[in-house]
Amino acid sequence: MKKTPEIIENVEIIDAGAEGVSIAKPDEKVVFIPFGAPGDVVDLQVYKKKKNCFDGKITNIRKFSDKRVQPVCEHFGLCGGCKWQHLDYQWQLFYKQKQVKDNFDRIAKIDYPEITPILGCEKQYFYRNKLEFSFSNRKWLTDGAPAGTYSEEDCKGFGYHLPGLFDRVIDVEHCYLQADPSNDIRLFIRDFTMKKHISYHNVRAHEGTMRNVVVRCNAKGEFMVIVVINEENDIVRNEMIPALCERFPQIISVMLVINSKFNDMISDLPFECLKGEPYLVETMKSPRAGFADLMFRVGPVSFFQTNVYQAERLYKAAFDLAGVKGDELMYDLYTGTGTIALYFSRFVKKVVGIEYVEEAITDAKINAEINGITNATFYVGDMAKVFTDEFINVNGTPDFIVTDPPRAGMHENVIGQLLKIKARRIVYVSCNPATQARDLALLDPSYAVKAVQPVDMFPHTQHVENIVLLELRNL
């Protein structure tokens, strides 16, 4: 017998959670609800019961919160990319800062100073320099038409995967994440492939020509387009790509990749450059006046901050907290393509970067060379295995350390080494305040938190970056 869904009426939403959901507590039950706003009074349908909480969805809004605004995107609520677009931006910043504080209080449980007000993002739309779109022979149908209504061509979609559905995409008309002509480039490719009846990927049958398109851009408004196909196709190579380049002179680099694997990873595949150079050049201002901008080559699979405008503010805040004097040996842990290491390099004696992705270290060395930087040394390897006593003996004991680990935080061996070598200062940059708080608790016996600076890198999402300055105790 099918269960009747549990409905809870007249519930006030009281908070916004770290995973982009809102929170209500009817009868002391914790319910996580997508697309709600603190201050809403709603009716809820509970659809999943867990041990200590519930998942629910809004069936009716009785009273709209004063923290709400009208989302600008027609796809809001489907693609899942901008889960907080319905919240006024100042309230987004409020709840991001609260997320940092809650994690420090709940997980770290250490002393820390008053959190500095979060650095908001001036560009709240069109701030990303990289977007990836997927083709599917099964787009998400939104008009409620019965099965069999649509033709095979009508079912083709080109856009973003729906959360939790690997074989369905939303056919995106307009996205507010990347500057023009990003939308027109995507629509041109969609219209061309539809007109020419080029097949879209069927992930279940593993067939269909068109798989993905990655669009990258820089602050100068130059674009790279990476076209990923399942099999060689003369129309794509000899007609679509030339037509695309003729229509959009902003495209200065085009890469073609043939991916016949059962996954979408392309970093291990050969790239064929069909136009221009196989990279874009991005610039970043120096942290101190009077010094030339830094230049970075960004290839098709290079990791680079996707919001370069706010990355400058993030790095400048980290630089200021580090209190650089000029004669220090600096370590940059989880250096990636060396952006932080090179950003600091002209103001320290030497910088040593460590990263586990070999291709990223290759990019870091190239970027050092094109900027004329000779005091940066980069090592590739698993951080927990490379960052050892022997490594310290070879490279020297650092005066200060910048660490910017992935969302999982730092390995316990890395934390153990930090506690052993006792650098005077650590600047900890994190994209996940929860794992950062866990690591700070482990570092607390030797290091005191002296400053906390949240930074909003991704408006309209729940994500928040956080910088912490740690100083060695009993100096």
C-alpha cells in the first residue's frame, strides 16, 4: 500500500544551511528544505526520514520572507547551480559568514577573534571564466506533456545536468554565470547541430556524436572553446567550428577532443588545437603598487580560479595577513598551478610549492618562466608523502606557510608535519569551513587563530571561502 506523504503546515523557516538548503524545526524536528528563505512560512511535504533529521519540499508558501528577491534566471530551481538566487545578496553574505562562525563554534571549539566582515563580490553575475555544458538525447521536459509527445529531435538538449540525474540535461536558454557572448556561443552550437541533425550523446547506450563543450574566457573578453565529441565527425570539424569562429571573433582558441570513454574526464586525452594557441592568457594585479601584473597561461584543463575578479581580492587578503617582510622562505602547500606561490614570489626570498597533479606543476613552471620568476621551486607528489622531514632538510624550514587544500582539508600527516616544523605563521585558505575548522582544532595546541576573513567567490551559491591567520604560540 502506497504511503500517504506527510504534510506539515504553517511552518516557519528559521535558517539557511551549508548545503544550500533552508532549515525548519517543526515540533523540534529538523527539516532540510531546498529553495526556502529564512522568514518564509510554508507548508511542507516530508519525503525522506533520516535518523536525526528529515528532507522536505515546499508545497505552499503562506508568507514570503522579506529576505527574498525574484530570481533572474528562468532555470532557477532546476539546474541547482545558483541555489541562493532567491535570497537578497546582503543576506547571502550574512549566512555565509554565519556558516563560518557556526563551523568554528560547533567543530573547532577553539578561541578565535571576531570574524572580519565577509568580502562580497562586486560582480554578482557573469563572473565565471569557465563553464561546461553537456549534450543529451534526453532533455528534461518541463511542460508536462505525456510520454511520446515529443519527436527524437525535440528530446535533444544542451546545457547542464540536473542534480542527481546523470542522463538528463536542462536545455539552457540563458545563463547568468559567464559574460557575453557565452550564451550566444552555446546557442549557436545547439542550433547548428540541431539543423545538421548531428546526434547527441546517449549516455546509457554510449553513442551519439556530441558530448560536451567547455567555454573558457579571460578578463579581456577572449574565449577558448573546447568541443568534445564521441567520434570523428567531418561536419563538426570542417563546418561547425569554422562557422563558429567566423561568427564570434572573440574566440581566439578552439580545441577538439575525441572522447569515446565511458566517462567525461578529458584531461588524459589528446587535444587538437584547430585555431590559435592552446591557451588563454589571464592577468592578475600585483599585491603591491609599482609591480607589473602577473600573467598566467590557462590551458584547456588548467585549474585556475573561476572568478578571477574575486580571486585578486582573496589573494590580496591572504598576502596582507601573511605580513610578508621580504627575507622569508615560504611554502605553498597544495599549490595547484602556482598562482598563490607566484603571487607572493616577488616579495619573499624563496617560495616552494607542492602539488599532487603533475599537469598543474607543469603549468606552474611555465607561468613562473613567462613572468621571469626564478625564486619559485615546484614539486609534484602526494602531499602526505612529499612533505616529510627529508623534504624540509633539503628545502629548509619555512618562515611562513600558505596552505589551500581541497574541500577534504589537510591530511593528518600534513598537520603532524606542520606541528613538528613550527613555522611562525600559517595562512590557511579554505573552500570548506567545516574541514578547515576540524584542522584548526588539531593545530590549536601550537597555533593560535589571529584573524578570520571570509570571502565570497561564488554569489548565489552557498559556497564560501575562508582565510585564517595562525601564529605560533609562545613566540
